[in-house]
Amino acid sequence: MMRRCVSFCLALFLLVSLSVPAFAHDKEEHDRILEKVLFGNPSFLDSLTAGSKAYKALDAMEDAVAICLDQYQGMYGELLTELHAYKIHGLPESIQEIDFPGNQYHRRYTHRGWNFNYATSDLGHWAIRKDLLCQTVNYAFDFQKRAGRWSFLGKEKDYSYSAKCDAFAAFIYYIHVLGDYTASGKGTVHGNVIPLAREHYKDPNNEDFFFELEKYLPLVLERAVAENDAAYWGLMQDIRSMHDIGVGYEKVGGVTDESFPKYQELAKQLLTKLQTKMPVLLQKEPYFADLFYK
């Protein structure tokens, strides 16, 4: 009897111990992907001095991306507490303000595009989540002294966000989505997130992932554009070429079970391109270099 009890307790312990990393691994993997795109190093945060401005900025942005896209069913309250500890303006007071019941297709409420027009009954509270990420990016880079909505003596004023702040927030949002494309199956991704590529992608009401990259990268990499950087234009050409390949998969009646592996491989190729080329380009952008490389 004692042996059976010990065996049961051991099995229960193993089950619990394995379930915790599985839950935490998702955010950790997204953090590694983001750090590889931004710095070429999936463990860049570990190289920073804890408590430094750069450390707090990167840690806050990673927390904000996780809350913005993947929070549901009470998750990530501790991450919101960390953001409050950094004294970021305009955050929800509690995770309950943006929470919604668990849903295996939670991506349909947060992953359909930075400017997707969700229904007013949107369970994901997208406007609040998007604002949380923009406020955090503005905090990280000090783009504006005041950004977003502020209240003074009972009156509210919206200072909005700088174009660069909005673009960088959108960029790290899309890196998270791209990570989901590279790791998830067709049923949980296609139809629940912004399409990777589609025809007529330059229609602002019919955007796709590649269209969004083309729209935001010139703002994220303004120096590269101004100086006509060959590496930047090479990356943009890669993006356009890969878009045309992706459209070919969408044309044949949408992405099928047979074509999805090729579609997913294209997402992996895009991620590799970004991880190879973006760190070098970002190191030359003053706002980015001043924070992370000085």
C-alpha cells in the first residue's frame, strides 16, 4: 500500500513538474525568437545587467507582447504586476480588465493583425491590449514624454503615439505571430491569425503578414531608408519575393493540409531572414543603439 502511494505521488509530481515548463516554455520560446530577431542572440536579456535601463526595457516589452497576444483565462497577472512595477503609464489596473474565458482558438481575438477591425464585442479587449504594448514600447525608448491617453483634473487628452512607436510595437507583435506560424499546426493558425500572404495584399482592407512588414519596416529602420542601405533593400526584396511565393499557396483554394507544410516552411525562411539581417540593421538605428549598445 505504501509503495503504491509513493508511486502515485511520484507520478503526480512528475506530471506537475512537466506541466509547468510546458506552460512557461511558450513565452520563453517567443522571447528567444524575439531576441534573436532584434539582437542575433536568443539570450540577449541574460547578457544585460539586471535593473539597468536596457534590461528593464527589454523585459517589459517581452512581458507586454505576451500579455497583448496570449493572455486569457487569468494568465499573466504576474507579468502585468511587473509592468506596473516599472511604472509604465496607462496600464490596466488588473488582468481581469482584459481577461476572457479559455479558448483553444484564443488567437482569433488577438492575432488577426495589428490594425484588424475586431467587433465591438471582441472578447480579447484588443484596444486595451494594443495600448498596453504601445505604452510599453514608448516607455522603453522614450519616444514621447506623454503618449496615449492621459487624464488631468478629470479631463482626458489623447496624445496618441509617434509613428515609430506604433511601428516598433507592430513589428514585435508580428514577430510573435510569425513564431506561431513556424510552430503551430494548420488548424490552430490558418484562419485564426492574419494570413501570411494573399493576393491584392496592398489593399489596406485586405492586408497580409508580408504587407504589414513592408509597411512598418521603413519606420523601424528609418536610418537605413535615409542612407539607402543596401542590406535594408536586400531584405525588402527578399520579403517581396517570399510574398509572391506565399500567394501561390493561397491561390489554389486556400491553404490545404497538403500545402500547409510549404506555407509553414516559408514562414521559417522569413524568420531566418529577419534573424540574420535585422540585428545588423537595428544596431545602426540611433534610438535602438542608444538604448542597447551604449
